Amino acid sequence: MIASGRQLPVAVGLVVAAATVLVARITAGNADRPPRTDVPARPARLAATAGAAVIALSLVVLSYRSVAAALQAFSPAGGLLSEPGDLLRQWLLLGAWSGPEGGPLGDWLLHRAPDVLLLAVVWWALRRLPGLLTRATLPAMAVGAVCATVIGLLASQLLRIAVTRIGADQGLPYSSAGVGDGIPAALLLGTVAGVATTLVLRASLRGTRAAGA
């Protein structure tokens, strides 16, 4: 059930977000901008790398074919959640990763390009996010990381549609069927990435201030 109807809520959420930004800018008018946090480049890059590493853990390690199969087959003896394997897969896997087999290496690298795009979007957003906030609090960073993960995931899925070269007999419903896959995992892993980014950022800033003192 958490995977059904995924396309419409995601599309509506993006439209609502764009409308919210537009209305906020109109209502703010020429009001003075609140002061923002001055974040040094090195701690920001280190924190963004930690957050992107959390996403890479799901995207590459947990989503690897053999690991994903083990997660889906996980089933403890009895209890209310006697078969939680598929639930774990929905909440932990951002994609489907496999090594190059049989085909040319170039084709495999092209197939992995959407995964690189997802990580690049997440890293860039987490690198910029602390400087865009008036204060890099844990809730704000977690929400921002979730948004970055969802947007990066959708961008990677659109790129994957283009890379796989859908045939002429496969129309829009077929090619867009996978759009929205991994959104439950993006919500969970994005939150964890935001927490990791915040903790590393605070630790790095404390180290920088101590070194400067």
C-alpha cells in the first residue's frame, strides 16, 4: 500500500512546494532578509559528504541484488510482523544495483548514471543548505535532506527513462510506471542523512572554532 499511488502525491507535492515559494516571495515583498548562518566551506563539504554517504549506503549497498534479496526474504518466526521483508525493502532501498554482467562496461556505466545524478543532487543540496538557513537546526536540516533526496530520486528516474531508450510500442504509462519508486526509502534515508549532516557539521564547526582559538 505504501508503494501504490506514488506518482500523483509526488507530483502534487512538487506543485504545492513551487506555489508555496511563489506566494512566500510575493507576500514578503521587499522585507529585509533575516541573517543567515556563516558556514565555512570545509565543514559544509564534510557534512554534505556524510549525508550523501547515508544515501549511497542505501543506493549501492542495501540495494545490491544479493543484499536486497536477503532483506526481502527476511522473516522472523511468528509474531505480528511475521513477514516484514517486503516492508523493509520498501523503506530501505532507493534503487536496484547490480554489477556489470555480460554487456559492455560502457553500457553498465551509462545505466549507473542516474545513481550518480541522485548522489550529486543530494550532495550539492546538503552542501548549500546550511548557508541558506537562518540557523542549521536538526529539524530544518532533516526536512531539507528529505526534499533533496526526493528531488534527486525523481531526477534520476527521469534520466533512467531516457537512458533505457523505451521502444515505440511502450508509451507514456509504461515508461512512467517506475516514477515514484523508492519514495518511502527517500523519506526515511533522507531524514537519517539530514541528521548525519547536522551532527557532522556541528562537530566540524566546533573543531574549526577550537583550532582558531
